[in-house]
Amino acid sequence: MRGPVAPPQVPLSTSRADTFRDLVLDSVERLERHWPQLADIEFLVMEVPPPVPGETVPLGGSVPADKDDPARVVVYRRPVEIRSKSRDERALLVHEVVVEQVAELLGLSPESVDPRYGQD
């Protein structure tokens, strides 16, 4: 008999990419309570950043809004996963990356975007 190992609503059937996306969304929701203007920013997850010779691999990036496109924050899944050992550590790193990129877009320090930045 063949079929799914678990029903779709059970966490076992959630892919690593879906789990990672949920970590990013949780982080954004946490920040939106204090920064409602984040609703205008598009948050994306990409597997890996484009290669840039001679530079370190970034964990995330941001692009300011222009006349045609909203501002964007990108979190790169594979580099974050490689640098974290557990789900909790991954969640903290994702949140730090999101805070850093939001701070860059808003022209603020990460500590003013999230006062707990860097303390966990």
C-alpha cells in the first residue's frame, strides 16, 4: 500500500522550505505589531543569493521601493540553514536577518527596530 506517510495537516509532511518560510513570516508578524509600515514591504525567501566573486555569502538582502515595485526583503534559506544547528537557533538567526534588513530599509539601527536584537 502506497500513500503519504502522514496527512498534510501533520507537521511531518511540511517541507524544510515551508518550515523556513513560516519562520520568516513569524518574524515579520512579530515586528509588524510595532511597525505597521512593514505591510508595504514584500518579504521573500530564496534558496541562495546570486554569486558575487570575492564577497562573503549574505544571509539576506533588501531592495528599496521604486515607482513600480514595493520595497523587498529577501532571506536566503540555504546560507541560514548552514549557519544554524537547531530549529531554535535557525529561528533566532532568521529574526536577526529580517531585523537587519528592515532596519536598513527604514534607515534605523537594528536595536531600534527590535530592542531585543542581539540579546538572544
